[in-house]
Amino acid sequence: MTRKLWIIPFLLLLIVGQVWSRPFDKVKDSGDYKHLSIQGPEKAIHPDSPIDASRFSDLPSRDPQRDPVAVGEDLIVGFTWYDYQHNGSIGKMIAKDQDGGVHFAWMAGYNAQQDPRHVLYNYIDPDGNLANEPDDRIQVDNADRSGYCMIDVVPNDGRAVIFYHVLGHVENDPEFLGTAMSADWMAGIGAFQTSYPEPWPEVQLAWPKGTVDNQQIAHTLSCENTGDDVLIQRVAYWRGVPDEDLAEWS
């Protein structure tokens, strides 16, 4: 008798479940419900298959009141023969200041032999005007060779600050590889004042990353340049004390 009493609630539960599922079946059978079929081999996208991007999404446009340039439009700011821009983690190479100006920095090989090689700069003002023609080569450094750069801006005045490594900046040691930071004289001018953090004795420090905080203090990290047989590379940190040229370091 107890077993029969247990079966009756179970049957009622099955009936209620079927009634509850009917509204979903109605939606499922309507035109608003889309079945997603599994792609077979004939529908799979292969690496050599042409892809129509418009069927996935439409490219949005920026606010026409602020910027009439559609997303995806090309604007050439400079050239380089050197496509290997970073060794390791990628630093920021484009920075936007508080007024809407956009600053660019990159490592430029001037020819197929990558010699000379320097850090170059360009700027687009808030109205969208390019400050320098793409082939003008506004050089940031004043050394024999430079590269592997990243960029930031001073928060309160929009000046570009560029971190990079250099050769030929140490007197009587042209092969010494070190770290440099260059700060623009005014926002977008491209007249850079360069300073060099104090190097470690007999240690080459390269591939820097840096930023400038709201107190106009520059923070820089660089990695030790070692031989291929060395497994551990030390990291150096410098803090730039604020002054007009961001040129004092501790």
C-alpha cells in the first residue's frame, strides 16, 4: 500500500512537467526560435577559405560630433624596415593626451640592413592634423643607434615621454647598451630632451618599459642584457624625480 501511495505523486509530477514544458515547445516551434546545426566538414571554415566579414558584424562608427573618421580607415604616420618592434613583452607605442592629441613612437630601420636604426616620433593634434609627413623622420634620440621603445604622456601637459635603449651615448664606450628616456619640450613639437638613468657598473640594461604618474614622476624598468648561456636576467628600476625636463634620477 505504501508503494502505491509513492507512485501516485510521481505520476502527478510527470504530468505537471509535461504541461510546464508546452510553452517552451510553442516558442521552439515558432519563427523566433533558431536551431543551430552542427557544421559538417563541408561547412567548416578552412585556413584558405575566403571569409566575408560582413556576415559576422558591422563595423561601428565613432561619434561624428567628435571624430568623423570611421573605424578601420588608414592613416600613415611613418615608415620602418624593422617589423620586430619588441623583444619580449610589448610596450605602448600610441598614447592619447588629455586634450585629445595622439602621440606615436616606433623603432625605424632606415633600410633593409637596419642601419641606421633610431626611434622616431609623430603626432596628430586634436583636430586630426598630422604634425609631420610620414617620411620626415622626427628622431627622438641623439645616439648612434636606438630602438625597442614605448611611449607615455605627462598627465598635466600632454608632453610625450619615450623610453628606449641606446648605443653610443657613453663617451669612450660606443658599444655600451643602456637605457634612455626622452621628454618632448612641448606637446606635439617633437623636440626631445634626453636623459639617461644611472647604469649599473659593467651591466648593460635594455628593453625598457616606463610610465609617468600624476606627480610627473617617471618610473622605468629595464632588463639585464646577458649572454645566451645565462638563465637569469636581473631587472633594474629607476625613479625620475620631477623637474622641468624629467632629467633627474634616483
